[in-house]
Amino acid sequence: MAVADLYTKINLQYSSKLSYVSTRLSYSRRVSLRPLPQPHNSRICCSVTSKEAQAPVFVNTEDPKKKPDCYGVFCLTYDLTAEEETKTWKKLINIAVSGAAGMISNHLLFKLASGEVFGPDQPIALKLLGSERSLQALEGVAMELEDSLFPLLREVSIGIDSYEVFQDADWALLIGAKPRGPGMERADLLDINGQIFAEQGKALNAVASQNVKVIVVGNPCNTNALICLKNAPNIPAKNFHALTRLDENRAKCQLALKAGVFYDKVSNVTIWGNHSTTQVPDFLNAKINGIPVKEVIKDTKWLEEEFTEMVQKRGGVLIKKWGRSSAASTSVSIVDAIRSLVTPTPEGDWFSSGVYTAGNPYGIEEGIVFSMPCRSKGDGDYELVKDVIFDDFLRSRIKKTEAELLAEKRCVAHLTGEGIAVCDLPGDTMLPGEM
Amino acid sequence: MAVADLYTKINLQYSSKLSYVSTRLSYSRRVSLRPLPQPHNSRICCSVTSKEAQAPVFVNTEDPKKKPDCYGVFCLTYDLTAEEETKTWKKLINIAVSGAAGMISNHLLFKLASGEVFGPDQPIALKLLGSERSLQALEGVAMELEDSLFPLLREVSIGIDSYEVFQDADWALLIGAKPRGPGMERADLLDINGQIFAEQGKALNAVASQNVKVIVVGNPCNTNALICLKNAPNIPAKNFHALTRLDENRAKCQLALKAGVFYDKVSNVTIWGNHSTTQVPDFLNAKINGIPVKEVIKDTKWLEEEFTEMVQKRGGVLIKKWGRSSAASTSVSIVDAIRSLVTPTPEGDWFSSGVYTAGNPYGIEEGIVFSMPCRSKGDGDYELVKDVIFDDFLRSRIKKTEAELLAEKRCVAHLTGEGIAVCDLPGDTMLPGEM
């Protein structure tokens, strides 16, 4: 049969489905009725080689698990191994993103889809989690992803139920969080966001890949990550990260500026502790051109007083100048955080990530999510760096951020299954200008 | 001398400059007094190898040309050939971007800086043009670029005078344009934006690289590009492009959806003519899996009536869903447009760009900027594709968009040096949802 005839047949046979695909009017929102069995999804499946086209056919997937709604051209699924151009590609990975209609995601999703994060032979599926309110915007995001024609982006689905969207996720990038409303106390914020992350932890536990890597960006991200991992007992606690990479990047830039060198000469910068104003950008272990920072920058007053403040206040300064929070550089730092886990860490260097403290060699209290220096072999996993030094100044500041995280932990005990919450938080330490 | 001592010396010697760099408080805005000679810029110059650090030194550049203000860490300039990691890199290129504080740029600049456009061995300088009103926001953008630590991004400067910002530009991406205000006629819009692009054309002519490649994104982009090139007689007219790549990408996606194939199977799609509702997405020459579209999609009514409308209305639909215009996919299409000029076009395929019609083989009136099918050897240049076919339907629609562009040209004759403007524009054909 000539290929042209084949296409005619396709058009006749699947005209109703195709008109759905092209008009998008029949998009149906699934409400989250978790325990109900779903009708089997009918999906168009298409296997195409460069020489010959094959008909898309409906496939009864026979998969009782629920899936979020696929979008437009991404409802086509392919046997990538059947195509000349794609048969050497890796196996498709599923990347779930919450807060997918927000500004950070609007930068991040296009970076993920372009291949700059996972590489040019890694096809990806994006699973976008939004809210009832943002569902229209999510469709807009999916449309823009369609119009971008990224070859590696093979599936996009959107939904508002984390149990559907997190299905088989290999990565979960948890960006969505409620920003603080007027008059809201930090304890309220911890509680309201904590509930979101408890729910998402449960969903990940139930439906994600059991080795899913989770990066929590929504603030307060350390304690949100703690809540999330406590609600996902089947997923290794080691797989959860709270994003402190933007702080690390900002610290590197400030050290570079002070030393009058380009930022690529700054290495071994650790952010210790909480992603808050108690965070500790470590200039004791940091290096410039391989030389300890304290030997390069002799201005101790600047290092001990101004440096940390400049890192912390960066977000606030930016909001004043730019009028919105730093979505672009935040998304770059998420890319950096992922890349640090999927590519080997350069010899002698490390990166910061908020990770679970169980078994840490630094004497930090166990059972919290604390930013510490990590190295990776590029397999998605990490190990804590052993050869770091401490002095009294560094130790005392680490104690302070540790105390804050322990207080936050007590404040969300009702969400981590550790009893009744007691909120004795010290003063408000949200980073200025960050959601 | 030990490297550490060297750094101490640097810190003492250049403390005033460095404190400027780190506080950014002394940022001084230069007003556009074009003919006045500038005091020689003192710039920090730093050459660093991985083994040994060299002192930044002030260099009197002895260059009477004015430069826009460098920003923060990007005020350091390097001898890249002196560094182990960078000595195999290509020569730094200057990329000027107008409307740099806007949303399209906020996506685009980070793509340029990451290396995904020009490649991993191409260091770049970004020269950001804003307005008096957006200067603070521009600083915010520069700060976020600093915080992103892109190794290839070696210089960032910001300014509000195109004669400064376009200095030595190898690429000029002209995104900034005035959106239409309430009650503004299309003729008013052509005039107000035309004046901006006449000025920018003059500036490019005076100070940019004489082989600068110019991509006009600000609408109405075809006629803006025409005005720009007419005001830059020393730059080859062939170097000016009006962006119709987003239209091409959208057309490919709609054809893919209709045929039930993935978008990477669609090739040879031309957008003919104006980036307006008279644009002609060409399904006569387009192919799916190498087969003419008309043999694959037999629904002629859809091709002739719905297809073009779907491509045109996409921006408007998106605005309704997403609440803003399509900044992310527009910036992706700008990346595509640049890449199409700096990488060889795949065998047998082509891309669309709005280019000057002088010497075109299609019988299109000379002296306008018209989107046509192009191929490139990857040297930044292009040639028009010869083997395209026409039928009466395609020809008649090309005539219509040609008539519109000729009317627009008459309407801006006062800006192209071709006499007195006569505005007899047909009905309003701005694309819905686009600025």
C-alpha cells in the first residue's frame, strides 16, 4: 500500500480523534477520585521510520494506573527504536513538574525540553501539575511546547491530581508552593505548604518510580522536602533535595566580584543549612583559582559580615530592580542542580544541596534536610564530601541554622507523623524577595 | 611572588574599582551625546591560567568609540587564549539585543548565554539595549545573568543609546517595539515603530560590524526590517531578517497534528510574505515524511481554509489561555532562526525568513522584506531556494500579502528615504495576540 493511501486511511479512520487533537476543544478535566478505577486509556500509537509511515493505531494500554491527560501532538506515542534518527537514544524518562504554569517553570520546561539538561540523546516526557485555577494556563504552556518543535520532547501531559501526574515519574521537580499572604505568620506558611508537600509525598510514594529523584524548590524548601520524604517511606530519603543551588551560584558570583576574577575561578562553595537568612555560605572551604578564599580575599570583615548578607539579599534587590522574582536564574540553578546529579562532579570540587542529614559526618543533627557539600558519580546519586574543615565561626553559624531547622521540624510534626506540632520558631527568616 | 600576595596587591590597588564592581552603586548612565568624544575607558583586564593568577590591570584602550556600561563581574575582560580551558574557543562575538528587559528577551538572553545557540566553544558578549524606563529592570537582568555563572558569557553591558550598545555588534536581535496603544491605527503603529527602526538602522550603519546579521522581531517586523536596512546602506541588505520562524514552527505543528505524525516528520514549510494575517503558510511545497503534504492530507478544505487560520490565530488563542503573549516559544523560534544561519541546512530542507526581495526568483516585487524559503551553508549567510512550485491558489495568496507589504512600504516612504508617505493600507492585519 502506498504511504499516501495509508495516510488517507488514517485520516478517515481516526478523523474524530484527530479533530480532537487539532481543536483541543474536548479536553476533559479529570477530578481526583483516586480509588476509582479508570476506563482504559485509548492512545494513538505511531511508529514511523524515515522510509515508511505506519498507521497510528488505538492501543488499549490495559494499564489500570491512571495517567494525566496527554496534550495535542504529544498524544502520539512512538516506538523510538524503530526510527533511524532516534534508535540510539536512551529510554524515555518521565519528568514531573509542579507549579508548571508559574514563571520559574516557564523557563525551566523549555530548558528540559531542549535537551540542555539531560543531553541530546535523552528523550523526555513532561508531566505538568497545576491547579484548578491554572489549568488554562497549563494548556497555554503545552501549546508553546508544541510550537517549539523540540525533537527530544515526546510526551506532554497536564493535570491537577498529583496521583495522576506523578505516575512513573523518574524526576519530580516540586516548584509550586503557596506564597505568603498578607498577615500570614511563618508558622501558617509552614503549615499550608506543608500540607501540599505531605500530599505530594504520599502521591510520589504511591505512583512514582521507586527511585524517583525529587528536587523541592517551593519554599520553605528544606522543611517542605522533609515533609515530603517523611510521607514517602518507600522512596529512599536520600533521593530528596531542597534547592540551595541559587544561593551557591550567588555566593560564587559575589566572591568572584570581590576578588576581581571571573566566576568560573571560584570552586568548593558550600551553602550550609536552611534556604533562609540563617543560611551559611562557607568561605572557609571555598577556593579561588584553587587557593583558599581567605588567602585571596584578606578583607575578613567583608567575608564575615557583608558577604553572607549580599548573598541573602540578592533576591530582594533583584525584585526591586526587575519588579518580579528571579525566575530565570532560579531555573538555571535547578538545571545546575539536576546536571550535578547526572554528570560526574569535577575532580576536587563539590556542589551544595539540601539533603537528609541521616549519617552525615559533620555532627549535624539527624533527621532534617540540611544543605551540605555533595559529590556525584553522575548516576543520579550523591555522597557527602568528607574533607571539609570547620572553625569556630563556621561551626557557630551552622548551629544557628540547624536550630532553626529543628524548630521548623517541631512546627510540622503533625505533617511528618512525629506527633503534635509545637511552634517555637525564632524570628522570621524568609529570604527577601523569594516566594 | 606568591599568588596569594598577588591577590592582596590586587585588592589594595584596585579597591575603589572593585568596590564599584561589588556594590554597583556608582553605575552611571550615559546620555546620548553622539558626536562628543568620550574619555578613554579604563577597563580591568585579567589573564588567568589554571596554574597561576595574574593581576587585573587597568588598560587604556585608546579606543575613541563609545561603549555601553559594562556590568558587575562582566567588567572583567580576559585574554581567553591564555587559559587552558578556553584557549581553543572561538573569538568572542558581540550580540546586541534591543527590548532586553522584556519577556521575550528574558527567555532569549539565557539561551544565548548557555551556549545552546552558538555552541559550546563560542564565547559571547551581550549588549543589552533598553529604555530610560527599563534601565533598572535591565540591571536586574544583568544581575540574573551574573548569578547564572554561564562560562561562555564573558561580557554584559547595558545602555539606552543604540549608538553605544550596537558598537561592533556581530548580531543585532531587534526585539523591542512599541505595542499598539488604544485607538492607535496601524498607520500610526508603522510610523512610531518605523522611527525606532530608522534610528537603529542608522546606529547599526555607524557602529556595528559591517557584516552584522540583523533579526527584526518587533512588529510590524517586515516593514521595520525594511526601514532598518534602508537606513543602513553600508550593511548588505541581505543581512536583514524579519522573524517568521514562529509562524513556520506553528504551521509544522498544525500539519503534524492533522496528519497524526510527530512534528519532526514535517519539512519544507515556507511562510510566504508578511508576518501578519495575510501570511501564506505553504502546504503545496511542504512535505510529511518526505511526501508532499497534499498527498498525505487529502482534506483540501482544511488545508485551504482552516490550516492558515489556525497558524495565524495561534498567538491569540495562547494569550487567552496563558494570559500573556507567547514569549517562550517566540524566543525558541529566534534561536531556531539564528541556528539556521550558523549551521548548514539539512539536505533537501529549508527554512523561512523575511528577507529582502532584490533578485528573488519567484517574481515577487523587488525592494520589500518578504518571507521566503532559504538555505544556509552555516556561514551566517543564506541563498533562496529555487526548486519550489506554485499553483494558482498559492500565487494568488502571495499576491495579496505582497500587495500589503507594498502598501506598508508606501506608508513609511518618509522613513526609507523614498519620498512622501502615502498610507492606503488595506484592513488591519496585525496577528492577534502579538505585540
